[in-house]
Amino acid sequence: MPNGRHIIYDYLRTTKRFPHMWCPGCGLGTFLGAFLRAVDKSGYTKDQIVLISGIGCSGRISTYADFNTLHTTHGRALTFATGIKLTKPGLKVIVIMGDGDATAIGGNHFIHAARRNLDITAIVINNSVYGMTGGQVSPETPLDVRTTTSPYGNVESPFDICKLAEAAGAAFVARSTVYHVKLMERLIGRAIDRKGFDVLEIISQCPVQYGRRVGLKSPVEMLQWQKDHAVTQEKARGMSEEDLKDKIRIGALVDNEAPTYQEKLDAMKQSFKGVE
Amino acid sequence: MQKAELLQGNDACVRGALAAGCRFFAGYPITPASEIAHGMARELPPLDGTFIQMEDEIASMGAVIGASLAGAKAMTGTSGPGFSLMQEHISYASIAEVPCVIIDVMRGGPSTGVPTHLAQGDVMQARWGAHGDHPMIVLAPSSVEECFRLTVEAFNLSEKYRTPVVILTDEVIAHMREKVILPSADEIKIFDRRKPTQPPEWFVPYRDPGTGVPPMPAFGEGYRYHVSGLVHDEMGYPTTRADEVDPFIQRLFHKISRDFDKLQWGEEYYTDDSTLDIVAFGSVARAAQRAVKQARERGMKVGLLKLQVLYPFMRRKVTKLMRNSPTILVPEINMGQISREVKRVNQGKCKVETLNKVAHETMTPQEILDKIGEIYA
Ligand SMILES: Cc1ncc(C[n+]2csc(CCOP(=O)(O)OP(=O)(O)O)c2C)c(N)n1
């Protein structure tokens, strides 16, 4: 805290946007703090960053932060990001989505954005549920969990967002929980620094629409759950498949170098100059 | 001196877009619009522009909006089924006031319909397909030359009013080849979106400067602001306050309707002394023009108004005809869509006859002539 002032105050909008609309105990505030600190360390100016979000509680983040901000449609933030990045490759494009946003309605956009390997940082805030619309089942809700649209228990299996991203071609894939706030900040920073398509899954808590339905009565219990269930990559290496079954791997899971869309495009355009 | 060329309607749309300064195209293949994508894929990269084939039409429209927000003139092209998928983001472009151009080459529908055949069934979709109350500008060329000219104008209007503009062509116009002499670059008038002139600290992104159209900076130009599909206040932040929502929606409509008189683009043939007038657009207007000529040769006083702007509907020109003609005939390749608009503005002044064909093939001059004969009899 240099000069006794939180770094985040330099990045939050001061106009009539506060207080924010998130419920007490929501993980989004903690995430936003870590995100802004990571951006501050990254060296990018506010003018160089475009922050894009989808629709949902997580989608509101773009309203609060002082960048070039774009609050898009449900599930389709990555498509807008694609147009922006291709038009102004010099801008740092960061996309924030909810789990329903990214993997249900936006699932197709998600895998294709990963496949293209554009220089975009995609962050999925996974709270296992549709927060904004009243706690409906999401593609991230675990089996058997009762939600407002799975009142007798969820019969569908969830996606592993990181595996999905890896299979689709994302160059960098990482996961953190909101509880592991330092790790979260470091991973966001790493993703912003890297080129290529980065996917960061953040396991977050929704006490109001999710926690109370699965017997986690307070935000503290939910954070405790995150702490108990997360294992680092190093730790996971020494564990059996059986022990890892209900665990969440955190840390950098995939880190590949691959030519980005822009690099391939630049090479193609170079060839036009050759013919002249 | 520009040379004569043999061009297809879809090609002319590509040429028009490039002439207007379009440097971004995102799309998804669909007949009978694919040649637009082919042309853009070929022409844009050497101009340092961007072509991208997206995973679907929703994504295409999203990318187009993103590109426009980043400062590019951007476009997509599709046909009925893809146009339906685009509606979510056409609505977004409307509320967020993002200039962009969408070409819908109409084909036989509903659904997959009669894929490569002709229809004019998307008129209402073009006007009302997107959710929520929103204004819409829809242009309809009826020749290869007009494909070029109206595509240039579509970009000009979208930039001027910060609004999505739809170009409705049909399979015949899109695939027909005609000899054209396209204007040279200095003969074409180009309108670029207004940018803010004040320093960023003073910038209020959605304040009405008096024209109804706030200036629009591109992302990355130092004017950090918020763009949203939520109804927003002058700063761009979401609002539910009636005293902010109402003026906002009103402004969206008024920024276009205040120039209503300037948007009466249509060509009239023999309407000075006519007692029966035809109102038509697209490929049907061509057949109608022929039918009118033949009717005149037989001594029938028939006129034609060819609509080039479908929306905002050209009430001024249409009602002017109604003052002189007891009957208006509206031929179209659908079950009656533009005829509804003609009836709406008629208000009992005259009789509105319709001629509808849904066999998904062209309307012939003879069919229109027969109908004229019937009305005259
Ligand atoms: C096309 C469309 N369908 C549905 C909605 C309604 N809707 C808004 S947010 C949301 C789900 C939010 O869940 P998630 O993406 O997981 O984000 P969270 O609110 O939990 O952060 C839905 C279904 C919408 N806005 N648009």
C-alpha cells in the first residue's frame, strides 16, 4: 500500500457506479482487487487496455474499472474481442466471463477463440451456477447438486474448463481459487504478460445462489472449501488419481509457445509486399 | 475515365464497401451471399484490412461491432437463416450506437427454405427482427449499379447516425450480371463518423451534441469510456431511471427521424399523370418497370415508384402518389410485407392492391401487366 493508498483506487471509476451490485461475500470483489493489482504491475496504461465482459454478475466488472470497457452480450464477449484485437493489435484485450457465459451460451465462441490463438486473455469466473438470474444449473454445476432448475439434483456432468481450453488449443491455461488470492494475482499477471490466447479459470464463491443450496452456509465456509479442495500442480504430482478425484488443481496447467493469429497474419501480409 | 465492367450484384456490394472505406469483414458462408465473403477475403488483406470467417453469424456480428468500436468501418453479409442469428447483435449495435453494415441477400424461406432461389420474405425481419424498440435503416438496391451505390450510402448513413444499416438484396440482384461503369474514388462522397474534439477529461460519451448523434472515439485513442447493451446514461453507465431511459430511447429514434425528409430515396417513372401506381423494390421493381412501359404502350396510365429506402418507410413519396392515383399496386415476392407499410400510410386515401408470389422465382413483367389489366378492366 504505497502512500497508504490502495492501488485499486487508481483503477476504479469514481462516477456514480458505486456501491457495486454484488452480494456480500461474493468472490468477484476479491477477484477485481487481484486483477487491478496485476494490471498495475503489468506496465500497461489504462488507455492500452480494453476490458470486455459478458452478461452476468461477473459481466458487471467492466462497468467498474477505468479502462476502455465493453459490456457485451451473454456468452459472446470473445467475438467482440476478436474484432477489436484484429483491428487494433496494439491494444491489450482482456475478457471476463461467467461460467454459464463462457461454457454454455458462449461455448462455441470459447473453443473457437482458443483455436485461433489470438492475443487475448480470457478469464472465466466459475461460481458453479447462474448467479445473476437466480441460481440455475450451469455447465459447471457438479452432478447431483440441487439448483432452481435442477430441483431433484443435477443429472448432467460438468465440463473441466481448463481441459476444454487445452483441447481447443489455448496456449496458456491456469486455474486459481479466489481464496488463493496471491496465486490468482500472479496468474493474472502472467496471462497478461504472455502472447497468445490465455485461459484463466477462477473458482469463486456465490454464497447466495449456490453456497446455501449445497450446505455451505457462509462465505467463510465456501472459502474454506476452496482451501481444502485445491491442490497445487507440485502437490498433485505426488498424489494418486483416487486422492485427486474431488480435488481442484491450481496453478499454471498448460504453457505452450505457438505462433499467434496475428503473427501468422503479419507473415501473410509480408508476402503481399514481396510480390509488388 | 472509368471503364465498363461486367459485374454481379454481390461483387458490386464488395466494391461499394471497399470504396466506402470498409476494412473489416466477418462472416459465415451462406448461399446466395457467399460471393460477398469471397470478394472480401480476396480484397481486404492486401489493403491491410481484415477478413475473418467466424464460427457462426452471431459471432460474425460480434466481431463486426468490436472492429467498429476499434475504429474500422465493418460489415458482414448473409442470407435469411444467418440474418436471424445476427439479430441479437443488431439490437446491440442499435443501443450501443455502433456503425456497421449488414447485407442480407434474401432467399426462399422460412428456415432453410429454397436455398438458392429468390424471395423477398425478410422485409419485416430487417425492420423488426431485432428485439426491443429500435430504429432501423434498410436499403434495397434493384440493379448492380445500385448495389454499389447503396452499399457506399449504407456506410455513410451508418457512420453519420451511428447505427446499423441493413442492405436487403435478393438472389436475382445478387447473382445477376450487368454492365456497369463504377464511379472513380473522387466522384464518391464518403462520410466518416464524427470524433470528439474536446480533451478526454471533458468527454461525455453519450451527450447529445444537438444532432442526436454523439461523437465516437475509437478504443485506444485516449477516451476511455464504457460501451454497454444496457440502457445507459450520458456517461455510458447502466441506468433504470425513467428520466434517463426515456430521453435515451427517444434520441435513438429521433437522430434518424429528424432527417426523414432526406431519406426519401426512390425513383419514379411516369408518375406525373398516372392513375394507377406501382410501388416495388428489388428485383420486382425491374419487372414492374418493364410492365409499366408495356402498359403505357397500350394507353394505360400506369406509374412506378421504385423504393431504394425501405426503412424508415418513405411515407412522403408514397402518400404523394396516393393523392393522384385511386389505386396503388404492390407486387412482391412474399405474402405481403411492403404492402402492409403502404396500407399503413394510406389511411383510406386509395385502394391498395397486392400481387404476391411465393413460388420463389422471379415475378415477370407479364404477371404484373396481367394484374394491371385486371385492375383496369
Ligand atoms: C441471450 C440471453 N439469454 C439469457 C440471458 C439471461 N442471463 C443473464 S446472466 C445469465 C447467466 C449468468 O450466469 P453466469 O454466466 O454463470 O454468470 P454469473 O452471473 O454467475 O457471474 C443469464 C442466463 C441473457 N442476458 N441473454
